[in-house]
Amino acid sequence: MTGSDVGSEAERKMQFLFALRKRGVTNARVLNAMEKIDRGVFLRGLFAGRAYEDMPLPIACGQTISQPSVVGLMTQALDVPPRAKVLEVGTGSGYQAAILSRLARRVYTIDRHKRLVVEARRIFEDLDLNNITAITADGSRGLPDQAPFDRIIVTAAAEDPPGPLLAQLAIGGIMVLPVGQSDHVQSLIKVTRGEDGFEYEELLPVRFVPLIEGLGQE
């Protein structure tokens, strides 16, 4: 890599972080994690060159990698402590799980598409992110064998927060997920579990692929 390549790479990263801050991602730990994890590693072909743009991009199995500012805002809302055990529903490219791995003690990530899980595992190994366990499973059911979780993040939209996921959230835990009845009307919700039940906070409008029960075809 030449000096000019290094310079342009550094400049792109600076612009990337500036764009995140401009969109409201201000938590230093989250910004540091997003600086350390190169989004381009999780993209293929032509789209790898657009990794630093704040936009969703297509990946395999008809899924998308979320736009970085939404990843940052969701991660910031999740407020992950260093000792936390986190469940991610919807591995996708693996980008969100990789960022969480820089913040939490342990990350479990599940996806209904085996192909996505296999590809994400390969990237986690290449990046030496050994605190992530990636599993092919029905995300709407969560991972009861490993519950309770301190934090749960869902990267696909359901009409309501799924009951099994609420049940797997520890007391004092936080879940962040998109909810909505269509592709066009979705809200990002923060759910906090207290001793006496759940508190719900609406954060911002979003658009995510739907949360589908069962396993995918590939």
C-alpha cells in the first residue's frame, strides 16, 4: 500500500466517523469499536468499495448489511457493559456481531440462513474475534439454552417484540429491535426489563427486512 493509499484510507475512515457523529452516534466505546472493525471485510465484489458510505447494501440470501449510522445508533442504545453476554438475532454479514464483540464479554449470534452463518464464522476467525459464537437457528425463538442475556439486539423487524426473546432477557437487561407491520412503517424500540415488567422507548423510524420464523433454504 502506497503512502497516498494509506492517506486516503485514513481520510475515508475520518469521514466515516464524522458521519456517524453527525447522525447522533456519540458514545466513545461504540465509535472506537466501529473504527476498529472494517465494514469492507463484510462485503463482496463491487459493494466492498462502498463500505464507508452510510447506506444499506445487499448481501447474500436476499439480506442487507445495515447502514453504519443505524448500526451505531442501535449499538449505542444497547449500552453494552464490558462483562455482558449478548444475543444478536440476524447475523447477516456478521458486521454487527463483530462490533458487539469489541464491547461485550460474549456474543451469540443466530441466523436462519446457514450460508450467512458459515461466511460470518470465516470472517470472525480471520479477524481473531474468538468471543463470538455463530449458530444457524430460528431467530424468533432466541437461544434458550444460553439464556438469560444481558443484552439482545434484533436486526429484523417483527410486528411486536417476540415473547421468547423477552423471556430470555435478564432482569435489568436491554433489548433493541425494529418493530412494525410493514416494510414502510417501522420503529426502533428499546425494551428494558425491570423487576416488575418491561419498559418500552421508541427511538427512531427505520426499515429492516422482516423477522421470519423457521430456517432458510440456504
